Amino acid sequence: MGIFGAMTTAISGLNSQSFALENISGNIANARTTGFKRVDTSFADLVPDRPQRRELSGSVGAFSRNTATVGGDVQSSQITTNMAISGEGFFAVRERTGDAAGQPIFGGAVKYTRRGDFDVDRNGYLVNGTGYYLEGYPVDPITGAVSGSALGVLRIPSANLAARATTAVEYEANLPKYPLTASANPAVANSELIGAANDVAALPATSETSFLSQTIAGQSVTVYDAAGSPINVQMRWGKNSNAAPETWSMFYLSDSNAVGAATKWTRISNNVQFSAAGQMTAPATGIIPTTFTVNGVASAAINLTFSTTGLTQFADPNGQMNPNRITQDGYPTGSIQGVSVGEGGRIMGSYSNGQTVPLAQVPLVQFPADNLLKRGDGGVFEETLESGQPLVVDGGRSILGASLEASNADIADEFSKMIITQQAYSANTRVVTTAQSMLQDVINIIR
């Protein structure tokens, strides 16, 4: 090959180093780009076919090398719908191709990205900073179960969350062994007990004063009917007997406006029993089925649930009921107030009624060979024959809400590469200069 071979080899070196410098330039330019994956450069020697002991080192070729599997630093974000992936995987996204009746149209193949700066647009879609729309599965807000098997562009529902009637009240508390009612007098036996005249299924308003003096407050809970109307249930407890098993009655205020002989307090149960050790023995299931009707508004059937250990009768110097937990499962209708990313890649909606419910599930997509995906504009990748087909998996703990993945390009490392590339480029120019000088010497021989 001689002098001309040396010159062409040096030219291949110049081209390769220029290619490397272009990648370095792009990496540095995108050092602050969310989810950016740097492009490294691989060099391969191109050796001509020569006899043994006459081999030449040959020229060089430069090839790009993706780093899709190399994660960037995860940084916190103040935007609750931003997401970062810790580990392997990509978000599935689609590109907007047009509009129809003010709504976006999506087309083309599914693309994949690590750029998770998603935010809700005016139509309720989750869009990242380069205009790609997030795909996932819708979720039933009541059951929390995924309601579809095919990926689709996610859209946050703007409709109100439907009201839910209360079906269960969890009631956990301690009733004092000796209730300090207004009538209780330690010097008078059984003065702390509720009298038979007050332990009736329907207590008239005329007996309320005596009833209140022989019972203790049982706290209150707001339950909801099927339309989401609130029903404030105020409860009281009266102890029936100190003989084993010790027995209590439970009441609720059914008509706050009742007068005269009209029923004001209604008994829920007169058979809540405790052993000498203070453990509840009846009802054996720990559940009392009931229906609350307060001031003419009736609830659906409700299970008043104590569980088998939630309601106890231990000695308490205060002599009052000590609540541990009183909750119910109903709520009124509510409008959406905010969207966030919860554990496991669940998109959660916060509503004005205080409820936070799942709206969608964000999956992750993995490939047998992530680094053989084809790069596209906006930080996306496309499936190729070499990358293998996508595998959709549950996001799990790999998706972090209110977080962003930074670029995996390190400026200090890129500057180091740039210095080496510059020196190699300069060295190749010296080879060209030397070869040109030698050619000039040959021409001078003819002269």
C-alpha cells in the first residue's frame, strides 16, 4: 500500500475521530436533558487481506454504541406526575399525529422512553416534555383492579367520583368495667347500670334525661347513603349487668327533634357481652348488622364490626369509653383535585371528598437487548429485529413518583474523551502531512 495506504489510513482515522467528536458533542449538549442516554463510540480495525508476515495494521471504522441500560441519577421533583425508573425498563409512549374535534389522534408504532417528565395536559393526558403520550392500563377506582389487558394512552377522568354508601363501620374501643355515669355512686350497688325503663328498643324523648344520666358517650361517626348524603350517628353505651357474662346495650340518636312520646334514641343491641377477663364473647362473630335512620334519612344495611378483639372491657379510672378506631367505608361524591404517582406505578387521583383512589397502572417494557434499540428524536427508542420483542411487566417498586432520571452523560468524562479524541485527530493529521511530504520527495526525484 505504501505512502498512499498510509494517507488513506490516516484519513479513516480523521473520519473516525470526527465521528467520535460528534458523539461527544451531542453527549455534552444533552448533559442536562431528562432521561438522555449518551452515545459512546466504538472503534474497529479494518485489516486488508495480506499474506502472513506481511499483514498491515489497516485503517479504522467508528461505530456508535448505545447506553440505554446505563441509568442516570434519580432526582426529586415537585411535580407529582413525574416518574423515574430505578433499574431496567422503559415507559411505553405514543406520538400525536393529529387532532379531531379538539382531541389528539395517536398513530404509528409504540415507542419507548426513559424520559419521565410527564404532566397532565388540558385534555387529561399524561405528556412528557418532548410531546409523547404515556400508555398504560385503566384501573377500577372501586376495586383497584386493572380493567384492561391492552396498552392504551392514559387519560385522567374528569368526572366526579361516584358516592359510595357505607356498608361497614369498624368500631374498636374499650368500655370501662365501671362506667362513671352521672348516676354512678360507688356507695350504691349497681348505680352505674342502665335501668330497665331506659333499656328499651325505642326510647321516647320524655325519658332522655334519665337515659343520659345512666349511659356514657360512645362517640359519633358519619355514614353515607347511596346518594352520598351524610348521616351523623351519635352513639351511647349503657351497662346492663355486672353478673357474668357482663352485658352492655348500645344506642344511637335516631331523631334529634323528637318530643314527647316520639322515639329519640334507638337501641342497636342489648347483648354485647364480656368475660371476666374483659374479652368480648358476644356477638361471637364480632359483627352487628344494623340500619341507621337519623332524622328521617335511612342508611343502607351496615355491619357494625368490632372484630373478635376490637371491643374490650378493661378497668379505666376515667370511667368513659376510650375509642381506638372508628372508621367507615362510605363517602360522598367528589371532584378530582390532583394526580400523583403512587407505589408500584399506580396513578392516584385525589378528590375533594378526601378519597385517594387508583386511576391507572403504568407498566414497564423490557427487551432482550435494550442497547440494540433504534434511537429517535425526543429521547425515544424503537423496536428492532436485533433488540427482540417487548415484554410488558408490572412497574412494581421500579417506578418512583415525583422523581426524574437525569442524563447519564458525565461532563467530566466527556471532556476527557474529547481531549483524547483531539490528540488522536492531530496525530492523524501529522500522518497525512508526513505522507504528503514523502510524496513530494518522490516527485522531486523525477525533477
